Amino acid sequence: MTVVSQAPTMHAAPTVLVGVTGGIAIYKAVELVRGLVKDGFQPLVVTTEAAQRFVMPLTFAAVAQAPVLDDQSAWQASGGWFRHIEAARQASVMVVAPATANTLAKMAAGMADNLLTAIYLAFRGPVIVAPTMNWAMNEHAATRENVHVLAERGVEVLPTEEGELACGEEGSGRMASPEAIRLAVRRAFAASAAGPLAGKKVVVTSGGTRERIDAVRFIGNRSSGKMGRAVADETYLRGAHVTLVTTQPADGTPYDIVRVESASEMAAAVTEAVRDADVLVMAAAVADFRPRDEEGGKIERGDRETLTLELVRTVDVLASTARPGLFRVGFAAEAGPRLDRARAKKAAKGVDLLVFNDILAEGVGIGSDENEITILGPDGEIHVPRTTKPACARAIVDQIEKGVGG
Ligand SMILES: Cc1cc2nc3c(=O)[nH]c(=O)nc-3n(C[C@H](O)[C@H](O)[C@H](O)COP(=O)(O)O)c2cc1C
């Protein structure tokens, strides 16, 4: 058995260009810049004139701990003559957040009438944009076309989210969360070392299912969905196209989310999602049994002393997805150090990897932020001592990459 130890990764503060434009979601850009500093990046903030009407450059300078570039600084003689070229050379990744309809249009058209758009044209690395606007502006054919043109040219366009908009209307136009944008930036850095998962389609499940008893009650479990979310984040970071099928709210992801509730909904969503997938990771805690019948209303207590529910087996999602070309990863949460049961499960389900954890071990596993796992693979068993779930996810995804990369 190999023991994996997690050495911390050191960063030398690589520069990220952060273009900030005049959208109301600009207050989230302040949090984004702060988050990028926490992630080990040096943000180089470039604001448009409209952006400065919303937030003073000083705010960005203070959180980035660096001067902010704007149109005026481009025309000043101090500190170099070609600000737009120097800034473009300095950074490895560029992100525009918030990205207004106006700036997206200029980027698509190749206009360079302000410092931000001039830098964009001069920049040769990966570009991420986080559009945000009123839903009608967002749906306008001109905006759709501009976004399409940018995506076709390789710009990563982070989808807008549905919900209440600052203008008071409802619809799709909210900016991706700072967390989602940070993940996209980290992925853009990692993508330069394109590994075996780059461009592969990965489906991950997470969370505990709920099996309805009646209109208000259900049979559930304590799974938080954190392990699956960590695996989804990690595969996304390594360049995969990720779909997370989950029972948990999953705002703030830069990849696709499919929300489900019950085991049968999860089975249907997974069957659909894995059709053209390369990898399936079943980290969800799926119920083994469900009530035979769901009562329409609410079961009354009345004068009953007992209530008997008849339970029937649910679909075995993992077993039903087996097909050549699909790398499958299962999870086995066992009560006690029952590696023998995990080995039997791996053989029975025919999975490529099986991740075992002992649910009775103190402070780890279901609902907790940490885990201690053993990964059963074709080349033996790898024990990952107690650590964070993201660190466990890295160890699991290392093994997936080995399997997928041949
Ligand atoms: C209060 C207010 C909020 C605005 N919010 C947005 C927005 O969320 N998205 C957008 O595309 N434009 C928005 N605009 C319009 C832009 O500020 C305007 O198109 C501006 O010219 C954008 O310039 P820039 O792209 O150079 O920053 C807003 C304007 C105002 C006054």
C-alpha cells in the first residue's frame, strides 16, 4: 500500500489582468480581486471610465496592493510609454469581470478605444469573461452574437446566472460568482500543462438523495455533497468539461449543474449525462431503498402507535452505466475498517477505481470537511491519511488521470 502525502504547492504570485467595466455587479469584482490575492495571484486591475463612476480605483488598489491602470494612466509619460503592451506582456491570464454588453461588443469587434480593450487585443494568453446585464440586454441578438464570436475565438465565457437582477427584474443576467471566476482563473493557469483530462467529459454526482414518503417527509442521509463538489472542482481545474449531478444547491460553479432529488431522478440524469462522457465519478450517497408508494398528502398521525413503510430497492446507477470507454469511479462508505467489503464491491460493480472510507472514523467522512480514504485501483491500494476533501480529491483525480491517460 502506498501512502500519499500532500506537499503544499508554492506560487510565485503570477500576474492576472483583471479588466473591470461599468456594470452594477462591480461590487463583486472587489471580492474577486481580494480572492485572487488569497489564491496566490497578483491582480493587475484595469478599469474603464464607466467602472470608475461606480467604484473608486483606490478600492481596487487597496485590495490588490498595487496601482490600478485606467485610460488616464495610458496617456501619462511616467512608468513606460506603451502601457497596453507592457500590461499584456506582464500577465499570464486575463479576466474581465464584470463584462458589460458594451465591452463585450468592443472585444468582439476588435475595437481598442480604451486601455482595457487595447490590452485585450495585445494579450496572447487565455481570456475569461464574466458577462452581466439586464436579462433583455443579455438576450438581445447583438449580445448573443458577440458572446458567440468571443467563445468561438477561445475566450472562456462564464455563463450568467438566473435570479433577481439589480434593476429589480427577474431573469438570466447575474454575474458568475467570485468563487466561480477564481476557479476559472486557476484552471486557465493549470491548462498550460494540459494533462490527460483536458477536453474530456467528466460527470460527477454528489450529495445525499431524498426518497419521498409523502408531500412533506422523506428518507434521506447526512451527505453534504462536499466530496463530490471537490472532485468536480478538481477535474474542472485539470481542463475537463464537467457536469455535476447533485442534490445540493451548487451556486458558484463555472461548470454545468443538474439538480436532482431522488435516486430515480439521479439515475435518469446520470444516464443522460454519461452518453458521451469519458469519466463518471459517483460520489453521491444514493439511497438503496425507497418507499414503494409516495402518499399524495401528509400521512396523519391519528391514533396510530406505529407506522409501517414498505421499501423497495432503487436502481443501481453505478452498475447500470457500465460500458466500454467510460472510466467509472465508485465510492464505498463502510461502517468500520472493512476494506474487504470495499474490495468485494469493486469486483461486483466492475469499476475502474473504488474509493473507500470508514464512516465510523472520528471527524472524517459524511458531512465533515475532512476525509481519510483508500483508493482501490488496478495497480493496488493507495491510502490517503486524514486530510481536507480537496486534498483527497487531488489524490483521486491523480489516479483518474493515470487511468484515462493510459
Ligand atoms: C446604474 C447603472 C448600471 C449599469 N449596469 C450595467 C450592467 O450590469 N451591464 C451592462 O452591460 N451595462 C450596464 N450599465 C451600462 C454601462 O455602464 C454603459 O453601457 C457603459 O457605457 C459601459 O462602459 P464600459 O463597458 O466601458 O465600462 C449600467 C449603467 C448604469 C448607469
